[in-house]
Amino acid sequence: MKYSVIAAATTALIATAGLSSPALATGKMTCEAGPQSGWKTQAQLKADLIAKGWTVKKSKIDGGCYEVYGTTPEGDRVEAYFHPVSLEKLLVLRRGKELFRKP
């Protein structure tokens, strides 16, 4: 009985922590993009980047922005952040070095 209560409490804590993912952001970039219902999809971002010559390895949400790991048309392997509503490029990093930051 005692162990099942502890297990249930732990499960509830883990589930709650999963809902607060913006708190787990890396801090490299944040976006005030409003509710996700107004965002464009990650698939739209990927298609847009591929059309521009990028290779997209992985994308996810980080700090309210879309974070993309991939290769630029110039061949640089990068981590890049895009605004989820406009899909505007905000920050591009290569091995921690800043290649681009929107002013």
C-alpha cells in the first residue's frame, strides 16, 4: 500500500513536469508566439527550409520557438531557431558559435 501511494505520487509529479516543458528551455532563444493554435506546423517549416536548400535532421519546440538541427545551403551543420508564427529565422549557431542573430 505504502509503495503504491509513492508510485502514484511519483507518476503524477513526472506527468506534471512534462506539461511544463517551456521551463526546460535551453535559454539560447525564446519566442513570445502566443497559443500554439496560431502557429505554423513544424512540417511547414521543414518544407520551407528544404525549398531553400537546407537539410533538416531534427526539429522540436524549445523556449516557444522551433529549434532545428540540420545543414545550411552553405554546408554548415547548425542549430537554428525560428519563430513559430512567421517561420522567420532568429538565431543560427554552429558548435556554439553564433553565425546569425536577428537584430
